[in-house]
Amino acid sequence: MVSDDEISAWVRKQALRPLAKLPRKYDGRHSYFEALDRLDQRALGERALNQLVDVLASEGDRKKSNWGDFHEASKQVELAKILYASRRITKEEFVLFAVVPVEAFHDTNFRDGAYASDLKPLSEAMEEIEKNYGLSEEEYWEIGDAPDAYVKLNDRFEEILDAHFVAALRQFQLDELADLKRDNPKKFDELRERGRRSVYHADEYFHSIKDIVVHLEKESKKSSEISAFGAAVTSLGAATEGLLILRCLGSPKKAARIARSLERNYRPRRPDDPTMWSFDELIRVCDEAGWLRPVESESYVYNSADLAHLLRTMRNNVHPGRRAKANPWSEPGERDYRDARAIYEILCTAIGKLRAPRLEASVGPSKPPSSAARD
């Protein structure tokens, strides 16, 4: 005979059957071994890096390296690969560190006439046009002023030169970067530029955070388009946090003075560094400074600081414990995203135009990346 307790347990089990399930195609065991393989690759990269301490020391001074030599350039490229595999550098930094020695090798080939058979006929034809138009050796056309025939030859010249550079990347087993340079040169150039800024402009937080805010806005939009509304709301919350940091960085002295004046429970531990403040502290400082202006509609007047706190609460629901207590068994939906988006738009207007601080940080490299980087 089944007892009442057994019946109650069965009913409870049926009432709490899982609602959220992984797709059937999900293979936990296969994913486990994939994860182990990835960690093994990372560990191998760390091991290889430890074996290259001597190389790092000998190659530390770029002036001692002849990157025009294939062997020397190869050592730098290999070093970049190992640094990336061991997670010591980002993808953008890897692109910079790997590409720069290849660029030097490619430039040497160009100067030494390795591409002359392809480029010389074009160069001679361009020089002939320059003479026909009366240009001396030190004179050039302004952008858009050159004759069509010259522009076509110049475009072809650059196209062939780029093809040789792509081939050079393949010589160093950088096939993925070679494909990217060939198929999406704009993205290739962006990754290289981001790597350069990561090395030479790492301390310019205002511009870096501004870039991060734009990325978070795009990430939120992409998430909403695939109905990942929780991720979309979280990204908007982080973007708002970034906006408040930017506002404080724009008036650092006033922000620091107000931060020190807050009650002890709300006072940032590092009043001079808004990049380290919590979301709540940023809102309080910006509110006290008068940077969160009220916003009026035809019917209501909205307190921008209250709206910021509301978005902060929505963002904080990413914490499973908070979400289970505040909204148990609920998932963020499109309405939540649209509310968050509306608050974000209002706060952008309330905060107003963001201006960089007058005194910029040093633009020197904050973490010398070995000899594999040049500005």
C-alpha cells in the first residue's frame, strides 16, 4: 500500500518537473572531452612559453632582430602563437604581434625587388603618366585629382602588393589571417589596429570605454534579435555603467570630490578612480553632481537616477540567486528588453554629450609585448 508521504513526494516531483531542458543533440560526454582537449591546448601553450624564456630575453630588443630575414621573423611569429595559445595575449594583440614581423619581411622583399616582375611594368606606366602631366619626382596628385588611367594602374599595383602580402602570411603558417586579409581586409585592419591600441594606448580609458559601450549596445541588439532577452538586458545595464564611468572621467576632480563626500556606506574605496566604482556608486556620484537630469514627458517627470537604479536592478537579475528570489520561474522577455532599452535611451539623453578629459593619459606602451610590436 502506498503511503501518503509517498504520494505527496510523487505529486511534488511531477509538479516540479524541469521546464528548461538542454537540446537532445547535446552530448554531455562529448562536450566534456572537447573541454578537456581545449584545456590541454592551453596547458601546452603555457609549457611551450616556459621553454621560450631565453628567446624572450634575446628578442627583447627589436633593434637586434632582423625581421627581414625569414628565420628571424619566424621566431617572432612562433612566439606570438605561443603567447596566444597560453592566453597571455588577446586575439587583437596576437594579430599585431604575428603580423608585424611578416610586414617587415614583406617590406624587405619589396625593397629587394622580389616582386619586381609583377610590379615594375605598372610602376613604369605610372611614371610615364606622371611625366606626361609634368609632375616631377617629388610631386604627387592630391587624392581624387589623378587621371583615371593612373588610378587604375595604382589600384592594380596595390592589389598585387596585397596578394604578395597574403602569400607571405601563408609562408609563416598564418593561413587564417591570410584568408581574413584576402576576404575581409577591413576586419583584418581593425584587428591589427585594436592590437596596436592595446599596446600603445592601454591607459587611455575614456576612449577605450567609449568603444566598449558601443560594442555592448551592438551586443544587446544582436541578442534581442535572437530572443536572448536576458543577455540583451544585461548588456544594456553594462553599457549604462560605461556611460556613467565616462561622465565621471570627463570631470575627474568633481567626481572625486563628490565621491569622498558620500556617506561612508556608499563611498567608493578608490574615490579617484571611477573605473573601479560599483554601478550603485556611479549612480550616486552622477546624481549628486547633477549629471542625471530629470526627463519630462507630456504626463510625467522622470528621475533619471531612479531609472538608472531600475536598470541596475534588472541587470543584477543575471545572478541566479537574486533572480530566483525576485522572479522565480520567470524568464526575461521582450517586454523587459524594451523597458531596459527605453531607460537606456532616456539616460543617454539625460547624461548628454560626453567629452574626454583635457589631460590625456600617457600614450606609451604600458606592457612591452616583446619585440613583436611596432607602432
